[in-house]
Amino acid sequence: MNEIAAAGAARLPTPRETALRSAAESLEAQFLEEMLKPAGLAAARDGFGGGIGEEQFASFMRHEQAVSMARAGGIGLAESIFEALNRRAGDVG
């Protein structure tokens, strides 16, 4: 079997695995978002004048940064969660 055939023989994830991975990445993103708060990403910067609006938009930015981090591999939490959920779903199903 040549390399191209071997690469084509790779198994595609099932819809259940895709849903579990998405849920795991979402949970990691939520965790990272909470961890970014003490890092100062929620703090208002003097350059924009502060206020409640700036605080709200800072939370949007923190959320998107956390989602981007999780999609890029994050801290490995999503993979651990996915493996645990996948094992558990295999036991149930």
C-alpha cells in the first residue's frame, strides 16, 4: 500500500465524535475565558475612556481569544475531555 492510499484509508470521525470534540473544545474555551480574567484582559484600558460599554466589549474579546486558543490546541484540556467522553459514550452505547 503506497503513502497516498494509506492517507486515504484514515478513518473519518463519526458524527458522535465530532459532537463530542466540539463540546470538549467549548468547555476548554469556557475554562480559558475564566482563566484570562485575572490576566487583565477584562480590565478597562485608559486609552478608550473606560465605562460599562468598554467592560462589556472586553468580555467579548476575552471570549473570542479563549475560543481561538481552544481551537488552536489550547492547553490540552479539550483532548482529555474528549477522550473521557468518548470512552463513556462507548460504555453506554
